[in-house]
Amino acid sequence: MARRRTATLILAALVLALAGCGAAHAAGTGPAWKAAPVAQPDTVDSEQPDPAPTSAAPTTPPPAGPKAGAKPGAPAGPKAPPKPTPSRTTPSGGPGPGPAGALTTTGTAAVALTFDDGPYGQTGQVLDLLAEHHIKATFCVIGRQVADGAELIKRIVAEGHSLCNHTWSHDLNLRNRPADQIIAEMQKTNDAIHAIVPNAPIKYFRNPGGLWSAQTVSIAASLGMKSIHWAVDPWDWKQPPPQVIINNVLGHTRAGSIVLLHDGGGDRTNTVIALRTILPSLASRFILIALPTS
Ligand SMILES: [Zn+2]
């Protein structure tokens, strides 16, 4: 009995420690439309561990809870920049400076806004704002949400944005799965997208949680996708006040930055509000692009 209670308390503590994207991703929170089956409620999502050394550290949220369940071996943790590791064994990862060689910049002066974890309830609002400001972006979509969000997928493509594969199930443990499972997570997602927009290029991949491995990068490459990490991460999935998101993004974005934001995974009201300021401000300072698909 006592042990059961202790276990329950530990579980509760863990849940609290891992709140944030985990909570944000829990189905049922946020404005779930059609009860979108978002990422597993029992895991932390997201792009939360922010291992990119060049990355704009979130201005407020402290790095995950003490339990660090959030970052079971997060790539290189907050300190060591995981060098692009041209290891002798395959897979060797990608050519970028991010974890496992993922890209953190566009390679030009242009800035790329990326939106993860949709299509979801507020993807349409994000698209509306992008259209209003004549800005193109990149959407990293979760495969299992694609069929229910078919109209949003069509809009993303029709309005000139780029698509990015964010796996089928947003498995935060992807990098520890066998290769065939990693391939399936990616391929199913591309197939689901192509069932809706048959000819749309899907040239980018983002590992759930930013928890990369050389193998996930390498498999993505074998499927024709470049792996993109990020250089700026305001932790918007954790729903900080809009001004915090604004300050973080505007304060950290540099020429070439790939900026991580979320259109899915929970209630993105604060992100949408922040975008009303972020979009015109960034557009006045940078060229904003959808990541190139050719
Ligand atoms: Zn995600």
C-alpha cells in the first residue's frame, strides 16, 4: 500500500517534472479538433532538450526537470557542441553543426521559420498570419495527424510552404529503435502526406525532441531528406507568455537561423499571439524563406 502510494507520488513528480510539452502534447489538452491524436501524453515532447550550442537558450524555462527524464541522453546536453562526427563507421550523420550533424542554419542569410507537431488545431491560424505577412515557412508534420489535417496539409502546400517529416508517432526514443522501425516512422509519414498532396516534395526531416542520432540522420538522408535542427528555440511548447516568446525569438535570431516554433502539440494560443509581433519584426530585418525544396 505504502509502496503503491510512493510509486504514485514518484509518478506524479515525474509527470510534473516533465510537464510542458508532454502536457502540451497530451491529447485532450488544447483545442483539439477532432481529438487529434497528438504525441504521447506520457512523454515529454518536443524539441525540448535544446542541445544546439548555438541555439538560443530559452529565456525563461529552466532546462527540463531534475529527473531529466526529459533528456534521456539528450544529444550532448546543454554544453558540448556535438561536432559533426565524421566517424569511420556508418552511419555518420549529417554535415551540419547541430546534433549528429543536423543543420541549424539555412546556409544563406535567409532565416527559416519552422513549425512542429501539426497539423493541429491552430495550424490554420498560423497559416493565416503567414499569409497576411507574405511569409513562407516550413512545417514539420506528424504523420498520424496528417489524414485528419488533410485540408491543412493542402493549404501548407498550396500557399508555398515547405514540408518536413516529423515522424509518424513522434517517438522521442526514435534514435534507439531498430533501423526498420525508424524507416517505417519516416516512410509512413511521407506516404500519408503524398496520399493528400501526391507531388509535394518532402525534403526535410526533424527528429522528435531534437533527440538525434547519426542513424536517424543517415536514414533520413537515404530517404532524400536533410535533417534540420534549429538555432533558435523559445520553448513555445511550454506556453510561456507571448512576450517571452517574442523576446526570445527577436533577441536570438541571426542571419541564417533556423527558428523552431510549434503549431501543434497543444494549445498554441501564446505562439499565435507572439507571431503577430514576430512575423513583421523578423520580416523587416531578414529574408524569411520556406526551406528550399530543390
Ligand atoms: Zn515535435
